[in-house]
Amino acid sequence: MFFGKKKFRLAAMLAGGLLACSIFTGCGGGSQGGGGDKPAGDEIVVGANFELTGNHAQYGANANNGFKLAIKEVNDAGGINGKKIKIVEADAKSEAAESVNAATKLISDDKVVALVGPAVTANVIAESQVATDSKVPIIAPAATNPDVTVEGGKVKPYVFRACFIDPQQSEVMAQFARKDLNATKAVLYLDSSSDYSKSLGKIFKEKFEADGGTVVMEEAFLAKDQDFKAALTKIQTANADVIFVPAYYEEVGKIVKQARELGITAAILGTDGWDDSKVVDIAGKDALNNTFFCTHYFEGDADVQAFIKAYQAEYKNDPNVFAALGYDAGKMLINAIEKGGNDSDKIRDGVESITDLQVGTGKITMDAATHNPIKGIVVIENKNGMRELRTKIAPVTPESAERKEADN
């Protein structure tokens, strides 16, 4: 998940320069990062930089809830080596420039040793230069664009993520369409206002056609559109086996509902942006039959039950994927603090060395070369208003990827 990478790059660079000046002229040095020496005491101060207002507030607020739950659990258990973790929250306001401002304050004023968030790609990329210049590690819960952690072929040393990346999602769904559904013809229906959607569509087309299928039509919509029937009427004429809609659940629900009203019976496929129970309320349970999407976990798996029950107890509702990934980011940070204490560079090293760590969505290992977690993917089928596990794809490690390339 999520969103474009180029907005407000200049704002990020300018804010990064201002922050660097404030660090080196006003705060002194210090090996712990976050703007210099940390105040003495029994707290480890970390920053939560999420979109709490604006267009992406629903994503940021849920991820923040998951993150806070992970920290609450460790604090309730006595903290880490007798120290509690203190969260300082800031509002990224669903804007890249505001994400930079929030990160600047958290680092220079609040002296955080690590940052978690924001939720969406553009905002994470915007803050990353500020944090990197200050040597403060970032864990991005849900930003799936590859450029979040790698730029110009080089890994960003202080930026990590808790989610898999867009190419993995598109490849999984292209293979599922060809091999599980025996699809030969596909239509792409993309959100042209979203880099997330366009990137996923591009990679799906490459993988689907490389595997012998054909993308016979491409159509587009805009986020917040309400009426999709004109485009869907065109799509209906393509007589495709599958329609790939890598978008978010608000639009997805309406697209699926209107497609079925027009008599379109083809399988409709998507990615992790679908992963919210509200899609059933929007589309209707019957309309969602014969739809499939990939995501980060299946709630029926045994190893995610502890997280789900804890979230339900804390917030009195079910977690969505953003909440789960926020919790994962929190568990990753806790593991790194256990290894590195109250020191930003050691926390960075701790995140990079995560191995077989149990988080909310399963177990993960960090790929040090890309700062992406090695984790499994599940494909979910919507059936009569319920979610059923259709297939589970094991984590792809660098070693297994090398073996696959050699076999080919």
C-alpha cells in the first residue's frame, strides 16, 4: 500500500537541511541519534508519525492503534530492562510536507530514538531524508512501493518496512489468475490517481502476459468516484476471464456491486487495499462471490489469534490490515530495542538483524539487502460474505529466490 513517491521531495530536502542545522548548532552531538543526547530517566522515547487527519486518516489511525497496542503490551509486562517505552505522537496530516514537519519535531524537539509511520508511501519517502540525516531509524508499517527502502539501487540505511512490496502482490495475483483460475484474458481497471494502483497494474500485466495470458483492455477511474458503470459497460464487452482492480476498499466495493448489477460474472481480483471488512457492507455479500485478493495474513491462522484477540479487547472491534501492520512494526521496534537499548544506531542494527520474529501477521525475517521483511502472502476468497483462505504462499528468502532463478 501505498500512494506515490514524488510529491514534496523538495519540501523534504529543505526540511532536512533545516533540521540538520538545528541539530548541529543547538543540540550538540551524541551517538544515540534523534538530535543529540537523550534526557536521563527510565523511558525510551519513540515517535509515532501517522496520518491522524486528512484523506488518509483512516489508514494512519488504524496503523497507529496497532502500534500503540504492541507498545502497551511490552510496557504492561514491565518494559525493557526496567524501562518503559514512551510514544510521542505527531500528525502527518495526510500530506508529505506535514510528514516532514512532524518528523522534524519528533527528532529535534522530542528526541525520539526511532520513528514508526506514516502509513502511506509518499509520506514515508518524504520523511526519510530527515530521519536518515539524523540517523534515526524508520519502520514503515504499510508502504509497499519498492522505492521506500531502496533508492537508485542502494538501500536506505535507516528505512525499513513491515509489509511486503507491490511487485510481490502483482506476481502472486498474476500467477493465481493463470494457474488457479486458468484465466487467459484479463482486464485492468486502475485508479489513475494512485501510484499504488498504477504500479500494481503494470507489474500484473508483465507477469500475466509473461505466463501466457493477454491483457485485452485497460480502463481507469479516480479515487472517490461514485459511478463506474460507463467503464464497466466497456469492460463487459471484453469478455475477460478476470478483472484486476488493485485499489482501496471504498471504490472496490462500489465497483464490484455495479459490475454484478450489469451482469458481469467474471472473477474480480485485487490486492491488500481490499483488506477491510467494510467492503462487504459496500458491495454486498452476494456481489463479492468470485472475488479474490492477496493480503498479509488470514484471521483463521493459529499464529495470528493472539494479536486479533488482544486488539479486540483493547479497541472493541476487529483489526484491519493497517492495524495489523502497525502492530507488526511495533513488535519489530520492540525486538530491536531489546537488542540495542536506547540508542538509535543500535536499534537500526537490531531491525536489520531481525530473524524469525513472531509478529501479529506471522513470522518475519528482515532482508538486510533491501530492508524488506521476508514473509508469506495469502490469497483470500470472498464467499457468501465470509473470507476463506484460498492459498498461502511461503516466504521467499534470498536463497530460495536464487534457487528459483537457477532452476529457470
